[in-house]
Amino acid sequence: MDVHAHYFGGAIAAPAWKQPAPGARAPWSSEATLEAMERTGTAVQILSVPFIPRSRNGGDARALARRINEDLATLIEQHPERFGGLACLPGDDPDAMLDELAYALDVLRLDGVGLTSNVAGRYLGNPWWQPLLAELDRRAVPTLAHPASCPHVTDLALGRHPSVIEFPFDTARIITDALFAGVFHRHPDLTLILPHLGGPLPALAWRIAECTTMPGLHDPTTVTPEHVTDVLAALYYDTAMGGSPHTLLPALQVTSTDHLLLGTDAGAAPPRPPPSTAPSPP
């Protein structure tokens, strides 16, 4: 089961095409996706979109999120053994998020929720997120926290596509902020999946834990090195763009194998072409 695969069909096709991508992106289709799944031996893809729509330039985020979720539900109905879906939520305000969350999970029966690491620079420790986090905690629903560009992405990404280094760092940023803000104490049943094996988060785990002893950063009675260790062990990490010892081994230092999930980032970028089988020159 591939928990990190992207859907760019239906209502999201045109907006997705306008997003810069780190390579040529072919139009999404269920036929091509199913063919690729057969080639790679993938039984099920859990589809999501890697951004949260916001109402700007005349667009209606609530309407777009609703269409995306209904498109996903229709696709799952057509291929119930091959696809699942994570709800897309509008990013205008927490009430809109809660309304769409209830519709997507209770009416459309989607499998979980897709969030982004930040919305307009607001990370999980920001009170703006708290109504949604409380509901996700109550439902204990699987939630993929996909990295997204923040308002400072041009500087942080050093003028390159953010997928090179900034997206992985934003994944570490979201959890670090949540830890020091006490999010996991208030919402212990959050079920978060981190793409790309958490980016640099596992490698920084010891440093983050030790920094909880520094005065003035947080409430020292609740955010402790032990709390950091426990939270990182309870998170889930997918393997998208992380299939090497450099990333797998640090992740296995902070969690167990049953918290590592297959992820491919399918749909976001073209697959690597197979190696050439042409004979070597003499």
C-alpha cells in the first residue's frame, strides 16, 4: 500500500498544472496510474493532493476542496480495491476546514486527511490550527502532513525548487514547532504520517530533545527529552524520496519498522527511467 501518491485529475488538474514541478509532469489518469501500479507491484494507492487551496485571485477554496474530495470518492467507487483517498481541506479558516472534514469523512467516507506543513506560514503550533487538531485527535484519523512552500521559500530554497532541500526541512520544522508548542500533550491521539522519512527530523532528534532543557523555550514540566523521544517514536514515516541507507537508518533510530510506510510520491514527478540496456562500446 502506497500511502503517499498524488492525485492530479478532475477538478485539481488545471490548478496543479500551474504549480512548478521538479520535472516534466504527465497529465494524471487512472488508466496510466493503474498500469504503473501493475508494473511496480503496488496493490493500493492512497491518493492526496500536496497543497491546501486558499481563496485568492477570485478562486473559491471551499468549492475546490469539495470537488476534489468528490472526485476522489468517485474514483474510489470505480476502483475500490486499488485506490483510497485523503481529504483535501480548504485553507481559508478553521471553520471551513472542520465543515469539509466532516463531509469528507462522514459522507464521502474517505480514508484520512491530507494537510500541509504550513498554511501561509502558520505551523501546527499556531493557535489557528487548534480546532482542526482537536477534531483530528478526537477521530484519531490518519493524517499526512505534506511539506509546502512558506512565505520565505524563495530565500530558504536558495532560488531552487523547494523539493531539493526546503520541503524536507519544512517537514522537520512542523514537528519541532508542534513539540515545543505542546501540541502532542494536548492532542495525544494525533496520527501523523510524515513524508520523505521526516526529512532531517530523525537526524536532528537528539539535538531537539536536548534543547528542551534550555530555559525559556517552552513549559519545562511537559516538554522534556523523554517527551520528544516518545513523540518521534509514535509518528509514522513514509519512504517517498527516502529509499537509501542515508535516510532509512536515521529513521530507524527514532522509531520502529512498523512505523515505516511505503510512499512513492507518484504523480508529483516522473519516475526515473530504467537503466539503459544498450551494450557498452568496445
